Amino acid sequence: MIYTVGRRLKYERAFAAGPVLKRGRGPNPDGTTYSGGFAFLTADDAARFLAGKGLSGTHIVMGLEADWARDTEAVAGAPFHRLLRDAPVVKL
């Protein structure tokens, strides 16, 4: 398991409705390309990212059923990778 972050209220509502997926890289309806959701190797890495951005009160850390080496791509200079494929989200 790897980890991601998201807006607390948005994901709490989504979890209440059923299974949740985090989007990976792919096309947007307007023809642009979505870079993929944020992915972190550890929950601590994700929590530090939120704290550093002042988002710990409004955002949460969640699990991703994905593989770090196979399903993510590094972003130069960023503390996160980008998700390459849609992946199930796990409420922690």
C-alpha cells in the first residue's frame, strides 16, 4: 500500500457512497491531460506534506491500493509522485 491525500469532506462523502478511486494520469473532458493524483511512499510522508502546506485540518491521508514502483512516477523537485493509473482508495 502507498498513500495519498485529499479534502476531508469530499472523501468522507465519497466513502459513505461506496468504493472510491483516485484518478491516475489520463485525459480530461477538455482534451488536456490530468497529471494523476498525489502519491506518497509512507503515511508519514503524506502527513508531513499536509502539515507543511497548513492543510492538516482540512485534508486527510488515505491508503492507495497501488505499487510505488509500477504505478507512480516521480516529479522533479516534488515530495510526491503522480499516480499513473486509477487506484482504489482505503480509508485509514
